[in-house]
Amino acid sequence: MTTTRLNGSLYTHIENKIATIEFGHPASNSFPSELLDRLTKELNTLSNNNTVNIIVLKSEGERAFCAGASFDELVAIDNLDNGKKFFSGFANVINAIRTCSKLVIGRVQGKVVGGGVGLAAACDYVLATEAASIKLSEFTIGIGPFVIAPAVERKIGVSGLAELTLDATSWKNAYWAKDKGLYAKVFDSLSELDKEVNLLAEKLASYNPDALFEMKKTLWEGTENWSELLVERAKITGRLVLSEFTKNALAKFKK
């Protein structure tokens, strides 16, 4: 069952010290600003919830994990402040995962585009299916993945980031993403994926929460400047999206 709500949906289920966040949007699980804001707030809330040891992040349906930012909102940006605010949405989510006191498992069941790649990269451990191909297509509309680049580079290196970004029209399959380090494991089917996500979450939730917290901090050492860095990157994209090149490209896509 997938949501039909224009601003998307976000639900959290907590059981046995595992919080499962499920987001959805009728446009291939893309994110309007409101939904990004809700996810940021939910991650911050769970970070302070002592009944939760582990977070699982997943999306609705079977086809797409996340198609990135809302296309309709992207087209509507008409000034620099709006652009910065819009692109800060994924910056805020990435930083919320980074500063969250809980480890975050990503459950990626389908295709991942743009900001969705950044979302997957920000997760501490990602399990995926063979259908979870990835693409960074930002260059094709005159912008770039500047906000998510630090998160993506942290997982797959500069060479992987360059390959994804510069080859902006090509999909990379799930095994490419695994070889690069974005995914930890890739499964043949959705049922296998869910089985392994549940097993992993249950194991982790049974471990010493203090040890999990210290590991979280260890994994994210050296990223303390991201609160400022990602917002600065949002300014760059916010400026580029107002260019004639991007306006023309978006107009073609809209048609």
C-alpha cells in the first residue's frame, strides 16, 4: 500500500527497541520539503528516546527507494533564499542521521536517485536488493549533488563520486554500489532483504546501547564541520538552480 498524500507520509513503529521509520510519496518516494522536515524532526526525537537502540529507515512500495527531491518544488524555486532553504532539506536529514545517537540501518528495495543516494549514504549500514540501482543525474539539469557529496564520498570515495556524478545519464547497479561500499549486502528478493534487515536489527538492538553509541561516534569522526559545510553546499545549488541553463532544462523535463 502506497500513500496518495501530496506531501507524502511518515510513520514510525517502535518494537523491541527497534524504531522503524517508513516514508512514502506518490512520486517514487521523492521528498517535498515538508517531508524532509518531518524526517529530520523524527530522527532528532528518536535520538533522545531511551526505549530505542536501533533505527531502520525504509520507504513504501517495491519499486523505488527514493527519487530524491520533489520535482514540483524544484521547478518552483524563484530566488536564492528559497533555493538555499529547499536544498538544505537533505542537508538537515543527513546531519540528523550523523548526529543521531542511534545507528541507522538503511533498507533499500529499489532504485535510488539524487538526494536518495545521499540518504542511503548517510545510513550507517545499508542492505539492498538487486533492484537498487543508483544514479546521480543532477548535471543533466545544470546543478550538482553538492549537498550530498560529502556523505556519498565518505562511503564510496572520490573516484566513485566522480564516476556517478560525471556519468549522469547512466545507472549503476546494486553490485557496483556494494563493491564501492555504499551497500553492505545485496539480496535477490524483497523477502530475503526484509528477513536480513530484521535479523540484523534484532541482533544490534540486543547489544550494549553504550557500545552502540560509542561506535556511532567513532564512525562519524571527522564530520563535525558538516553542520556548516552542507548548508554552504545548499547555497551553491540554490544559486545554480536559478541559472538559465537549469530553467530551460527543467522546462523540457516538465513537458
